Amino acid sequence: MLRKILPLAVIGLTLAMALGYGPDLLRLQTPGADAEWAALEYGKEWAAYLAPEQACPGGESVDASVAEQQVTVLCMLNWARGQRGLAALQTSPVLMQSTQLKAADLARCDEFVHAPCGVAYDAGARSLGYQLPLGENIAWGTGPARAPRPTVDGWLHSPGHRKNLFRPQWREQGIGLLRVNRYLGEDDAAVWVSQFGG
């Protein structure tokens, strides 16, 4: 029976990765395992939009400080927009604070949705007085998938997240990162929130 199921499972996983569901598969790594970067595969379709290490250093670092990882993701998002011919986005102090509030809500409610605990997706930004249009991308991961490069790769290979990133009307952005001991049943996770405004 196992001999019949195993090939189907491999085909299913391969198809899922080809359709851009790589980050979800990466998240299923065994928590606490010493994951090897060699086993981490990035999507190919949007690879030209994924900043190289020279352009945005620290892309695969899970040990860098939160501030360093945030700078790397902000760089990578602007680099991807530049590849698309779009203007770089300024960093907004209000959106930086708002994304941290959202990451904390996601962790506190232990939900992976844009409206954790039933609170509107833009509640944090609005509570800080932000009145401009707002877009949001969220991600989470464990093991190597906690790092900036796999996070941005996941957004690039998700049609909705990519569309949000490449909206020409955005003028500013913020990025939040919260490291949590346990999230959605997994240990040692990173919760990412990207917000765009303008």
C-alpha cells in the first residue's frame, strides 16, 4: 500500500511546489531540527525579482537582530519593485510601528489571518493616526524559512502578495518581525508583517 501512496505523495508535493506553494512546505520542517540551507529551494518563476546577497545582505540569516532582518526585507522589497520599474518606497515610522502591532496580534491570537481576533486588518495603523490607503502582506516560518529571503520569495510566488507589492500607488512601507517561542503549533517561529501605504 505504501508503495502505491508514496509516488502519489511525491507527485503532489512536486506539483504544489511548482504552483508556488514552497513557503508553506518549508514551514512544515521539523521544529528544532538543524535544517540545512542546501535543502532550501527558492521558486524559479520570480527568481529575477529576488535580490542577490550583494544587493541586500543578510537574506538567509536567522541569527541577525530583528532590526537587521527588517532592513534586509525592506531592501529586498524595494529591489523587487525596482526590477519591475517601480519606485522605491520610503520607510514609514508609523507603518513600522503598525506592523509590529499586527505581528503581536497574530502571535497573541495564534491566528494567521489579516484580522486576528476579529480586529480589522488596518486597526493598528488607524489607531496610530494613519489615514492613507493601506495594503498588507503577512508570512510566518520556522527553521530557515524564518529568514528574509525565504519570506520575500514566498510573497513573490504568491499572486495576491505579489500584486500588493507591485501596486504603483504605494509611496511608503513598514516591516514588522516578531520572533515567538510557539506559533500555530510550531516552535521557534518568525511572524512577518509588511504594510504599504500612500
